[in-house]
Amino acid sequence: MQEGAADANGPDWSIHTTRITGDSVEPSRPFEPAATALGEGDPWVAPDGSYLIFTRWDRGRDWSQDADLYITFDGPAGWSEPAPIEQINDPSGPDYAVSIHAGTMYWKRRGGTFSISWPPILAALRQRS
């Protein structure tokens, strides 16, 4: 994550990538699917690199009222358009800080930690993309 230029809504948080080759590190650049005027953060990359989940929020609104989890898939044509994870995003949110371990997805909402079986949700999201 990287803090970008500030505007009337504060700093613009974005997800950035970089390439490391041996001892050399390229300068970071915005991760295109999450390079918007919205706030993006909390990236979680699948172990095989096939998808990335992140938190997105409207910087013009109260973060605690608007944060949701989004997913983007890496495919032959590049990364897909990010889609909300509707199966878990709650309008009373915020939903953020995802982690997946042993087939269970964990995330934060209103100060609590929630969990759900991840494989059926992932299969449904892959079909939709």
C-alpha cells in the first residue's frame, strides 16, 4: 500500500506492486485494478497468485460506513475488473482486513472477526468473472 496525494478527502491510499530480482528492486507502481480515486488497501494475494482480495472505500464518506471487500482475478487477458464479494459484504459494514487459511476466510467487521467457508464462495466468484 502507498499513500498518494491528499485532496479534500485526505490521502489517497492505493495498492502498489514492485518487482524484485536478486538484490534489485524496481520502483513501485499502482496495481491497475485498484488504481482509482477510491481508497484501497489491505491486500491479500492468493498463494498461487491467481486472485487478489482488497478493501475498497469511498474516500468522500466515513470509512467505517463504506468499506467493502473486492476481488480481482489474474487471467490470460490480465487482471479482471474488481468485483465486490457480495456473499459477505454487509451494508452496515465496514468489511475489511481479509485473511484465508485452510479453506476458511476471516475478515473484520465493526471490530469483530468473522469467518466463512471460502471454497464455495471462490467458486461462485470465479463463475461470475
